[in-house]
Amino acid sequence: MKYCLYIFIIIIISVSSSYAQQGGGQRGGFSLSNLASSKNALPDSLLFKDSTELKNKRIIAYSLTPYIGDSYIAPLDTNKLNYANSTLMDGHGLSVAYLGNVGSPAQSRIFSERGEARDFIFADGYNYYKYTPENVHYFDVKTPYSNVTYTFGGASINKEERLKGVLTTNFGKKINVGADFDYIYGRGFYNSNGTKLVSYRLFGSYRSDRYELNAYLSNQHFVINENGGISETTYITDPDSHQQNNREIDSKSIPTRYSTTWNRVRNKQYYLTHRYNLGFVRTLDDFDEEGNAKEIFVPVSSIIHTFEYEDNRRRFYSSSTAVTDTSYQNIYNLDPELNDRMSSWNYKNTFALSLREGFQDWVKLGLTAFIRFEQRKFRTQAPIQELIDNPIKPGNTTLYPTLSLDFPLIKDYSESSTYLGGEIYKRQGSILTYNARGELAIVGDDIGEFRLDGELQTRFNLFNKELSIKANGYIKNVTPAFFQRHFYSRYFWWDNKLKNTKQVYVGGEAKIEATETTLSAGVESIENYVFFNSAGVPEQSGSNIQIVSARLKQDFHYKAFGWENEIVYQLSSEKKELPLPQVSAYTNIYLATKLAKVLTVQIGADAHYFTEYDAPYYEPATQQFQLQRKGYEMKVGNYPLVNAYVNFHLKQTRFFIMMYNVGTLFTDPNYFSLANYPLNPMHLKFGLSVNFNN
């Protein structure tokens, strides 16, 4: 593997130097048609098929590929329709399980949408809110651009609010700087169910022909008031049995598992990716207004460096240990109060060399080779062997005996790994495009870990309609997350020797734009799957789990009428270890029209639905979605979450009014999202989004 990398480096440097010295070869040896679309548009580093259209845009948003930092166009949320649904937690995917309140930990019910567990597993529940190098946006704007979005719902004692914003501007054609923020404050419709999330990011970029740079720093602070779910589900399913003075009990009065208990997660990130492009200047057969021949820079190869630093901290604490101690079986530390702390630090340096696609007619693909160095550090409470052998039972009068201890009661771990990888791709052209990427850990704690994934796409006409077909798949052999292997806290302790998780996935997708039809299917096989069992402890499956899934998206539009539908069928071969709803569906029916030629009005109702299954339980002490606790088993699902809404769009302003969970008026109240965690009851929601780009 090392010799292959050295040979690849020599080839890239040789080719780049040759073309830089020769000016790219003979004049007729360079074809713009192989660099961009069939319209002979100028090539563009943002991988956009029509760079002429790109250069005319006033606002360009783009994201970056992992580690290598290739940029690609990212669509902005400026849709005139369906704005209300996009602001909901349920609108982040076809079927999302969460704790009911905005800003609470969440997990997709569609298995293919779940990502790998990170070493710092406590932040995985915040993936829908968390900044990552893959999901953040950068900008290139001709005029200063900003957007402010504010949504809220409920009354004063249970009000949910979210304020988001972005501000960015260019300094000349090459430099862009900006900032964005996200503030969530949910008082919660249930006792001790509040959330507070504060996130901000400062970002910037420099883009020229020779040198490109993108960077950001971010801070995120998530605070969750944990209640462990409601203690009696009949308060939701049979509210009449709990009436007081012939009135239904208020949701805030429903008893919960515990109170005055919090989880606090902090995340800090520094990210920088930059590259130097080697290439030549080509004179075109085109002239400017003054009669001078136009010239463009043609990149042949790139030298790339990417740096990532991430700092994570978690604290689980309570001001009422008497409440929480009765909820767990054992106590493994001597702290008189609940005050668990865990931390992790992660450094990544990636160095890459890339041979660019299309710099000559015969270069039909691009190649990239990279090497990545990772250094990880973790800090936990140290295990107390005497308590591990003989844990204290809650309620014991000698709760804190005197033991012979080796101080300090803190334990640090260090891990490091070195990865070699490469990528081969063809992104230009409309008939066939593909991308394949692989990496292998050759040194360190993760030695033998590898990932190989790829995608192939083609287009052709079928019955005079364009059909797009895509095939994708991956093979993984992944080391389980650190805190799945080592965990020391007040109520849970484990030191697991887990085998690598092996995953194989093969899938495909067919799409017909003319009929608004998308059909996809896939099969996944998992060996050594890691899950959290009913005791809240990670366990490794001894079975080879198979997941089969199929998805159909079909929309209908006729004049003012719109009907959007999406349905997923998935089947798990091990329902006890990996429970999934067999069917998850979403439907949205509406009328949309324009008033006075400027105001777009959309009136409709949508519904989220999933079939009944053994939904997971969210355990605050580990912040993980686990199998349901023994003695508290329940079925979740078979309830339509129906929302009625009115959306408005006027120039650069969008706003909506929504009645959330209106289905409680005509269906049996069984609105649980997770075991013991109900959705919020019916209430009004409002939202406003304004763009400023003049």
C-alpha cells in the first residue's frame, strides 16, 4: 500500500510539472467540452454542471466532502412551499424518533439514515443540530446576504422557541467571511422536559485559481432537563381515567420517572482545509470587449491539507440523587451526588494529492490519494475495583463506605491511528458518472479497520421520459466507538472487548423527473452489531443481521393542487436486537395559489405515520437509545401525527401558522415517539423567515 502511494505521488508531480512547463500541450489538445457541460461552459471547481449559470448567481452556498475538501453546490432552504414542516423535528426525515420537545436527542427510524456511532457517543443524539465538516455551508455572494428564522409554539409555561440566523459577505471576488447561530429554548410540555441549545460558527474562505482555503470554528452547548419519560402511559392513552374535577389533567402534571436532573454536552471544533492547484493557463478562441483573447487557468492536480480538532465534554448531574438512585440497580462510585463527567479530544491531519478530471480530452476520471493521522484522547471517572466487584445497592444505609483508593479518581486513555486511502471518480458528463472511495488503517489502535464505498449513476430515455438510475454500496470493518468499549459512571460500568462491526450494503435508485417518481431499494448485512440492551449496557449481536428496505416517493401536481407521498418498507431479521417499524410513511396534501401576483398561499395538512413496533427507550444516564426496560415494555406506533397549516411567501419573507398534532381530535390518543416519551399535545405553532440580500 505504501509503495502504491509513493508511485501515485511521483506520477502526479511529474504530470503536473510537465503540463505547467509545456503550457498544457498543443493548442488543439484541450477541449472545454470535457471540462463542463455540453454548452461549453467554463470549468468550475464547485463541481457544478453549468458554470455559466453558476457565475450569474448572486448567492452560492456550498459544502465540502470529508477529509479531502472537494466543494459541491448545497441548496439553500428557500422553498416557497412546505416551510412549516421543515421547521419540525419530524420534518428532518421521513420518520424521526425523539423525546417530544424541540432540541431533544433524536434518532431516525429508517436504519439506512443512521450514521456510524462516534467515539463520543453522547453527542450522537444531537446529529440533527450538530455542526460537522460535512453538513456546514460556505458562501460566495455578490451582495451581503443574511437570513433570520424564528419559530415558536405553545403557551408561556411550555413555550418552544428557535432562532436561527446567518450573515455573510464577500470582500472582492476571492474572500468570503460570515457567521451563523442557532438558539433553541424549549420549556417543554411535560414535567422536567426543557431544552436549551446554543450554537454559533464563524467561517471564511479564500478561493483563487491557484489557492483555495475554507475554515471555521464553532461552539455548541446542549442542555437537556431529563425526566426519563412519563411513569404511567395511560395518562396519554386513557386520559379520562385521570380526570380531575371532570377535566383532563394538564400535561405538565403527568408524573415522570425523575426530575431535577440534567445532561450537558459541549462541543468545540476547529476546521481548516486548503489546497494548492498546479496547472497551466489556456488561451481560448474567444475575445473580450477590448479584443483581447480570453484566458483560463486549467488545474491539473492539487496538493491538499485538512486539519480538524474537536473537543467534547459531557456532564450528567442532579440536585436530587434520592430520586435518581431509586431508578437504577447499582452504584459504582463514591460521589455523594450524581455528577458524571466524560471528555474526549480528537485531532486529524489529512494530506492528499489529487489528479484532476478533464484537464485534457483523454483524462476521463480523477484520482486522489491521501494519508490521515488521528490522535484521540479520552477522560473518564476511574473504575473503583471494590465497587465493581461489590456494587452498592440503592437505599443502602452505608452508601459511601471507606475504601482504600488510589487517587486521583480520573482515568485517561490515548489512541492513535494512521489511514491510507484513495478516491477515483468521474463527475463530469450526463451519461455516466461514478465515485469510489476507500481507506485502511495501517498503524495504530484501529489497525485493520477499513471502509470502501461507491456510487454509479447513468441517465437515458425510457418511453420519451428521462430515467436516472443510481447504484450504490459499501463494505465496512469498523472499530466500535470508544465509550461503547469503556464506560465508568455512577450507575453504569463496563469494559468490553468488542469485535469490529462488519457491514455490507448494496442498493439502487431509479428516478423519473417527468412523473415525479423515485423508487429505491437496498439490502444490508451486519455482523457483530453493537446495541444497548434492556439493562442499558452495550451488547454485541451473535447473529448476522439482515435489513431489507424499499422506498417509494411519488408526488402529484395539477394546477393549484399538490399531493406529496413517501413510504418506506424495512424488515429486520433480528427484531429483538434491532427493532424497526416495517412501514413508515408521509403524506402532504394542499392547495397553493398566488394572491395579487405576489403573495403565495399554501393551505394543507400533512401526516407522519409508522407501524407499531418495540420502539427503543432513551436512557438519560448513558444518553443512548436502548431496548425497552424489562417490566416497562410497550408498543409504539400506529398513530398518525397530523398537522394542519397555512404557509405564506411574499418576496423574501416566509411565514406560517400550524396546528400541531391535530389528529388528537379524531383518533385515539396514542402519540408516543419513543417508549415512555410522548409527542407534544395539540398546540399552535408560528414561524417567520426573512432573507436580506440587497
